Amino acid sequence: PDLGEGRPIRVEIIVTVAAGGTTPTAVFEIQDSADNSTYATLIKTEAYAAAALTAGAEFVLTLPDAHARYLRMNYTLGGTSPTITVTAYLTGE
């Protein structure tokens, strides 16, 4: 409950290995749940194409002030045989 201490909470997503495959896309979602069982989408990005999914690319999503206790990130890949490696973390800075 004290995460962020009055500052906006952000999710930072960093592409560590560029998207591969044929015409790969990625959509990032932040979801929340009050009981860690049924999740709802808080934030959903546009579908990013391969040109935006290069190694080192960063995406920052700011959480709304009101959200449930449990958070998770989900991403959906599109294209033919898509691959990507990302690192994501929460920050209150």
C-alpha cells in the first residue's frame, strides 16, 4: 500500500532482445486484481511494430491512482513466429 509514497507508480519496460520473426508486433498490458485470481486490464498499449521493438527500446506506463492490490504485466505478440525478450519493473521515481 505504500508503494510510490505519493508519487505516480510507473511500469518501465525495456526490450533486451529485439523482436524477431515475420512482421512481429507486441501489445503490453498492465492488469490488476483484488484477490490475485481475476485480473482486469488497467492499461493497454497500441500494437508496437518491429521498428519500435529494437534492443534497448523503453516504454513507460503510468498506473492510475486507483488500482487493486495485485498487479501483473501481460503482453501479446503478433506476426509469424514472433519472439521478443523484455525486462519490466515498477518504480515510484
